[in-house]
Amino acid sequence: MNLIVAVDKNWAIGAGNKLLVSIPQDMKFFRETTKGKVVAMGRKTLESFPGGQPLKNRVNIVMTTDKAYSTNGIVLVHSLEEMLCELKKYPSEDIYVIGGETIYRQLLPHCDRAYITRIDHAYDADTYFPNLDEDPQWKMTKTSEEQTYFDLEYAFTVYERVS
């Protein structure tokens, strides 16, 4: 299983249920990487999308503890166990965990590869991703050339589970 996320210098991922920054090349990378695949997320992540609608051309699996929650175009699960059971129906390499913080933390132990856009800036944030540089189970195996978007510098990296 994979995950995909953009983090700042402090491994922050969001504030007020929004991304810290929208970088067109990062958005394009996300779209191209996840198109035709399975995306696993929490309810708040789904609700942060335009119109609260699921991502097109993907299987959207959404976890929420709200038993009354429903929306069209998603597979709804209510627990980590249900999420893992649902994900078993798909090839592991086709699954991308896309957030938010709680879902990342719950599914990280089940992931083998992490696509992380590292943004060289510190934002005011309220949600964070675990720092994989401090986790001995993970190792950065690829990094792109430094990219720029206006005055922001960032790089596309890949981390892989080593143990």
C-alpha cells in the first residue's frame, strides 16, 4: 500500500481542514499518480474537496465514525478494521492513502511506500504527518531535483519501508 502527502519543514500537512499550499505541479503529480487507483481517506478529507465530492476516476474509500453519514460515489467504512477489510479487495500497489492526519497514522503501518512532496517552508498548521526521517523503519530512496513555485522550493521524494 502507498501513501501520498505534501509536508512542510515540520512535517505539517494542513490547517483548518485545508492544505497548507496548493502547488500546481504537486496537484498534477497527485492526479496522475492516483488516477484509476484506490484512494483511502477520512471524512474531513473528502469534505475538503470541491463540493465535498469524491475524486473522479478513482475508487474513493472513506472512513468515518458517523454511522448516519452518506454521500454518493464512495465506499463507506466505519472503523480501521472495516477499512483494512475493504482495501484487501484491491491490489496493494493500487492503493493510495491520502489523509488526513488520523487516517495517515492508522494506515502508515500497513504502507510500504510513501510519496512525499517536501516543501521547504514552515507554515502555521494544526495537522501533521509522522516524521519519517526520524523513523528507522523508513528510508528516503528517491528525491527529485529541487523545484520552485514562485518563492517556494520543494522536492518530490519517495520513502520505502526498510523493515
